Amino acid sequence: MVQRTLSTPAEDGAARDGSTIRGPVRTCVGCRQRAEATALVRIVARRGDGPPVTVVDLAKTMPGRGAWLHPRRDCLSAAVRRKAFPSALRAPGLTVAPDDLAEAIGGITEVDGLNGRNR
Ligand SMILES: [Zn+2]
């Protein structure tokens, strides 16, 4: 298990030379860049009694459609601004709580040990 710290330029993605791709590729709903699924956070819509809400699928095992997002606030706010989650998750009326998501994503960034917070 090699721990690498990829500081990926947003305009390049990690795919340029192909050698850094190690698994399935997903598209970030924030910046629309493609990236390895392992580098992204999976967001799903949880439907309860009330309107659907977004939750971070830490284990990436929740059923249903998922929206993929870089664990970065830039991508999160872009996705929220463009209302990308309701369409990506096919959940009209989806309630997005950016603060909750940012908090969860911030935790992910720390757990992964990636330097996603530098700017
Ligand atoms: Zn992104």
C-alpha cells in the first residue's frame, strides 16, 4: 500500500500520463474533471420520511445513485451552486446541506492524509 500525496492541479486531473490511474474513474460533479474513484467522495441521497437529504457515503457501499466529488471545498461549492446533486442523484427536491457536507469532507481529507487543504 503506497501512500502518495498527489497535489493534483485542478485543470489537469491525474489522468494526463495515464500511469496514475489505478481504478475506476468517475467525474466530479463540482469541477467536472475525471478522477479515480478512490480520490473522490461519494455522495448519495438518503430518503426518509421527509425530503431526501445528501449524505457522504464514506464506505462507498450505499445503494442507489451516487454523485462523486473531490474532497475539496471548491468542488463542493461549485456543485451546490450548479445544483449538481439533485440532477446527479435524480432526486428533485433534494436538500443539500453544504456545511454538513463540508464537515464530513473535511474529516475525509484528514483521514486520508492527503494535502487537500493547501491552496
Ligand atoms: Zn472536483
